[in-house]
Amino acid sequence: MSAGAFLAKAGLFLLLAGEALAVGTPEIKVVVYNLENYLNMTRRIDGRLRSDAGKPDEEKKAAVRIISDLHPDLLALMEIGDQ
């Protein structure tokens, strides 16, 4: 990600946080979570390297469970990959 794209996303995140506080929300929960290579990439699956493999379903389910349990008001994700 370019520096400009990062700054734009960080600015949007801060704007949303500021808006939440401005409307009288007494407390907001901000969660920053690293999905650790959610993108398709070369992965070792069953002892073999496979190119363009997605994140294993068990890891996806674990990430969803953790984030759901935290009930964030604002969520920032890292290492999610491209569109």
C-alpha cells in the first residue's frame, strides 16, 4: 500500500472515530486486528506447496469468532490482501 493510500485510510478511520465521539457516544471500542495474510498466496497445505491458496477455513472461522466476541464499534484490519 502506498503512503498516500495509508494516510487516506488512516484519516477516514480517525474521522469516523471523531464522529462517534461527537454524537455523544460515551465510549467506543476500537479494535485493530491483523488477519495475517488473509489474501490468496502460496501456502503449505497437507505438506505440499500450493500457489494461490486462500486462508484455511479454520483460521477464517477463528478470526470471525475473535472479532465477533470483541464487539468493536470501529474495526481496522491489517493484511487482508487486495480486492
